[in-house]
Amino acid sequence: MKAYRLPAFNGPRSLERVDLPSPEPGPGQVRVRLRAASLNFRDLMISKGVYNPRLRLPLIPLSDGAGEVVAVGDGAGRFRVGDRVMSAFMPGWREGEPTEVKVRSALGGEVDGVLAEETVLPESGLLPIPEHLSFEEAATLPCAAVTAWNALVQTGGIRPGHSVLVQGTGGVSLFALQFARMAGARVIATSSRDDKLTRALELGASDGINYRTTPDWEKHVRELTGGVGVDMIVEVGGAGTLPRSTRAIKLGGYIALIGVLAGAGDFNPIPLLMRNIRLQGIFVGSVAIFESMAAAIATARMRPVIDRVFPFDQAVEALEYLESGAHFGKVVIAI
């Protein structure tokens, strides 16, 4: 089978295409013929060695894949040959709280990922693809969508009438927008580009704020909410945007910390104390959370937002396109 491996932490250009033997499923495992994989910012960080410079190399990257079952190991009975399936981000985290052992099962990290024609995974770490979704759409769900669902629904307890601020128009933020609208919540979106804000409004956001032309965007958020602030913020900037988020959130509000796209730096925790703000780190979610999200997507027949699909032989170009920040939604590789 053909696959990509990362032999060194030198960015996307260090990826090399190789021929490897087809993997054989062991007990409780299935072999999947992968049809699509989607990209996350984590994949860029891994390629550069900033995510975890101690990862074992060479490594098959990417965590999010979808395909069809082509072989079943002994004792595996959940799926049959021909079934359409999608991978969980951490196949070893079935349910409950995360542990060190569970999170080490994350694909494309300490375990080989899905940028290959075939892979072998435990059947407990696979889910059936909702009937209305294509392989490309299903491949967008394991990381970004589960993270957004965990942040808003599982951990955030979102309800109709809540107000949510989403930062930017990447995968997690757009899934959060879609899930918040499914829950009957109001969504305010930020972006550096007016054309992306227009598309966010088309997806159901009530308001858009260009943070380049409105650098004090937290003041505008408060104006839009009658001076109160939003109930929830999906925080993807990290220390670079957290100070403004603590001023945009309502007293006793909830900030889901998901990314560090605006960089690390100093953060003053006093506003969290003085305003009774709940700041919760979100690291994707369990297979059980994925299952509840997939059921909701199937019921609502929600479709993920895909910006562009690259062919398998342009995997490097796909990662570089993600790095450019030009995308709106998910970047996918067809395998």
C-alpha cells in the first residue's frame, strides 16, 4: 500500500511517500481501505516538531480518516466487510474521563495515523458513517467536530437562547457555529476577512466582527449582547486572545479553551476570579462523545463545511494550504 511518513520534524515538505505492506488485522481489529482524510492544525504542529518533539519517527501522520472495511480480525463482530466507517481520534478512549493511557492512543501522534491507503484499527475505535455523508465529509468529524461538540454540548451544556462567540472560521469554529445553531443558540463570529464573515452569516451566525478593522472586538461583543457579554466562547487563540475573551464573556460565563493559534504568552488569571468565569481545556473527546455527536448529525442531516479536497499525491500541498490560513472550513485529502 502507499502511505506518507514523516521522517523528520521539518514541516510539510519533509513528508515522504512510501510503499508499505498491507497491515493484517489482529484480534478485535479491522482493516480499513481509507478513502479520505482531513487535516487539523495539530498535523502542522506535529510536522514541525512543536507538538511533541519526542514522538517516534518515522510516523504516518493525520488522525481523521474514513473508508470501508476490507478485512476483519478474530473476535471482531461489530463491522462487516464493505461497511463504511470513520476513525475516532483516540481509539483507546472509549468512555469516561481521559487518562494518560487513553490519550496516548491518539492517531497520528504516538500511534501511526491515516495518511495511507489502508490502516488497521480496533473495532471499538471505529464508528459507522451517517448515511447522508460522503467519505470526505465523514473524515472531517473525528477531531474538530468532536472537539466542538464536547466544548458546547458535553461540557458546556448549551441550551436554546444561549449566546456563543466563535473565533475564526477554521474547522472547530465552524462546527461550533453549526452545533450552536442546532441547539437554538445565537452565534457571533469573528474573522480577519469580511468574505469569510459573510459565509459565517449564511451558516446562521447572527453577527460577524472583523477583528482587524475592529481590534477591540470584545467591546462590540458586549454591545451586541446589551452590555452583558456572551454565555460561551470557543477560544482558539489562546493567551493571545484570552484577555479579550474574559472581557467579552458574561459574569459567570464559560470559555472552552481549544487552541493557541494566536500564540502563547502571559495571561492574568485575576479576571477569571473576579468575574467567576469557568475556563475549561478541551482535548477532543471519547468515542462515546463521538457517537452521541454522530447520532445528532444523522438526525439533523447536518453537513460539514469543506473548503477544498486535494488528491492523495498532493498531501504536502494540502498541508501548506492549511498553513496559509486561506481555508474556510475543513481541508480534506481524497485517498
